[in-house]
Amino acid sequence: MKKVLSFMLLFLIFIGKANALDLNISSQNAILYNLDTGEVLYEKQADEQKSIASLTKIMTALVTLESVDDLNQQVVLENEDFKGLAEANAVTAGFTKGEVVTYKDLLYGLLLPSGADAAKALARNISGSEQKFINKMNEKAKSLKLKNTHFSTVIGLDDDKNYSTAKEVSIIFKEALKNKDFRTIITTKNYTSTDGKITFKSTIDNNAKKFDIEVPYILGGKTGTTTNAGLCLATIAKENNVNYMLVTLGAPYDKKAPHHIEDAKIIYDYFIQNYGNHLIVNKNKSFKEIKVKYTKNNTLKLYPEKNITKYLNNNYNQNDIKYVYDGKQEISAFEKKGSKLGTLKIYYKNKIIDTQIITLNQNLKFSLTSFIKDNIILVCILIIPLILIIKKIASH
């Protein structure tokens, strides 16, 4: 019985630690990454299947970018691209029937103001119909091994068959970010269409300024809003040389307050203020000294082969970093530069973070005085007979 109680106590402690970080956000789901390391820094019900509103358009953009070779190619908008949008109260980019635009214009219209007209025009021009394009979106989701994602629209209107999770949206977002054009578009504040008729502005930037929310570190991203999905947001940010990516879903829908951007500020601010990149292994700081025979100093300081920077809490304990060296404890002045001395394993909180080969990175200077001192008996054995021989020769 005591063993069972002990196990339950340990289990509860573990669960408590896993859910210890409560940032008091209104979004129902969230996931934050350190993009430099791929590490998940924060999660809140990130695997829950939800409606994702216009975050759907991230996949619409990704499929477009993988399907179109020349983004400057021109297309003509048709009646079909606007059909049903007014009835659905969908946001449009402001394109008009018969307007000649480029694929680049449509992508900016898709991602900055979240234009449903741009989404439908892209689908029709690339695949011939919206449904065929949706099939491509689902094929891409399958290739990314997304098990809780399905698309039934290129726009993101509420539909039981159009869903994903915060974690799987983040996978789509990361895949899209590999494309330079996608990254350029979502980090652009303003863009004027090729024909000069429309200027698109970043919805994230506009809302942040309108409600006086200070998020200068947010580089860009994509918003999403429907009655069912609530307020959704996917952003990338950079501060103190750390690159972040955040996806949040299901913040309360409210025209008077952008709760999704407020949540992004809460999450980003917490990690920016409390964490950072720390140089935990300095290649200029010796970790050990070994003996060296036949040199003036008789010792040699060993140094790590490279610096190691790790993203940690600003109050991390330096004592949690351990060096375990396995190699030569003594060498001589005859050791050649570049020869292997041993292996250094570096641990953080008892977990190995790096293994380095330690080599001799300098030429050692031979000291005759040190050699004689270390080999006085041998020297005497060699010198005394020599002296006797010299005396014998001299006596003749």
C-alpha cells in the first residue's frame, strides 16, 4: 500500500510540474517553439482538434507556392472567385471581377488581409476548381503526417470537416516558413498590388497598433477569426537573437479586444523576460590541467573544442553543467600538435548535451633542465662513465 501511495505521489508531482506554467491566457490551445533548437517551450492542449478559421490559409498558401513556378504570372479574377462570399460574411482583399493580377498579388491578398476572394482565385487558377485544390491541401497534410487535420475549404469558414490542432497547424506553419516568399509576405507590413489599385496591410500590425499592444518582437504571421473558432493566431517573433514561433487557437471572439494578440504578448513576454541563450561552455575557459613532462611549466590546460550556447532560464545553475574527461592524464614534450588527448562529455542536469574530441592544439617546448631533473639517475648513469673516459684520455 505504501508503495502504491508513493507511486501516486510521484505521479502527481510529475503532472504538477508538467502543468506548472499557467500563463493565464484566454486562448484554449497554444504551442510555442524555439525555432533555433526546435524545442517546445510551452503547450496548452496543443493536440485538441479544433476549428482553425483562416489559419487554413497557411495551407492554401503553401500548396500555391509549391504549385506555381512564376509568382509574377498574371491571372484574371472571375465571378466564381466571389460567389457566396458576401452571404458567408467572409473577409475579402478587395479584388474586383475582371481585374488582372499576379499570383504574388493574390498571395499578399490571401495572407495580409486574409482575403477569401484571393483564396478562391488561387484555387481555381491552380487546380481548375476549389474542390480539386482542397484535395491537394489534404494530400499535403497527409505527406506531413498530420493525423488530426482535414480541410474542406480554402478559406477557413466554419465547417465540421475543416479542422486541425495547434500542434499540427504549427507543423504546417514551419513547413511554409521554409519558403522564402512565404516568409517575406507574412513579415510585410504594407503591400501595393501590381496594378496599384489596392494596398494591403498586416492585420496583426494594424490590431496591435489600434489597441496599443506593444509587440515589437513579432515579425509577422496569420490571423484567423470565426464565431466557432474564436480568435486564432500564428506568429513568428525574434528577440535577443532567439527565434520563436507561436500558434494559439480559440481565444474568445470579441470585436472590442484582440485577445489572441494579447495572449501572444503574455506568452512571448514571459519567455523573453525569463529565458535566453546562455554560453554554458566557453572554449576559452579551461576545464582541466594535465601533467606534461620535459617542459618548463610541467602542466597543460585543456579547453573545450567549441562554445556551446543553450536556451535556459536566466537563473540557471552553473553547477548543473558537468565535464567528464576520459583521456591522457600525462604527456611529454614529444607529443605532436594535433594528436588526440581524449574525449570530453558535457552534461546538463545529468543529460549529455555534447561530446568533443580533445586534441593538442599547440607545439610543446622541450626543456633540457626539466628533462635532467626528471631523469637525474639516468643522466648520472650516462655521465659518470663519460667523465671517467674523458679523464682516462686526458691522463695519457
